[in-house]
Amino acid sequence: MSKTYINFVDSSYSESIGWNEISQFVKTFIEEHPEPEPTPKLVDDIDLRLYGNGAWVSFEQMDSLRGLKRETRLMEKIYGKWKIAGMHTTIYGFKKEE
């Protein structure tokens, strides 16, 4: 499992490889940001491509705190259940008013 975040707004990024590293990333994030975030709107425009026991999923979503972001998932079907094998998030932020 791998997870990457790229944030064009503040030029930050992170990469976590393996469940232990991802688990620690999530724990640290929750400790640093204890207030719950608003639930994003459901996505209805999803690009999905199936490849046997694998799938590639991509969608854009408006995040009320971060603005526009593109999410991509690499999925694997293991014992009949879909599991996330890779995650990539690119954050573009809010459009600047001209």
C-alpha cells in the first residue's frame, strides 16, 4: 500500500509506504487536527477502469477546507473484496478571484 499527497497551494507533499507508515500518518494527522472535518459532497463523476482483479479509479472533488483536489486509487480484488493498494491526492486549492 502506498499513499501520496501533493499540495500545489503550499508546495507540500508526503509519501507513505506500507500500512504501518500510513497508520502513523493518520494517527499524527488526527492528533494535530482533532476537530472533525466537514463531510465532502458525494462524487458522481468517476472515471473507473477495470483490469481483471485490478481497477484504476479517478475523480475530482471539492474539499471545503482545501479546495479542488484530484483523487486516484489503485484497487485490487482480494478474496472477492476490493482493497485500496495505492492512493494519490493532488490538491489544487481554491480559484483566486481576479
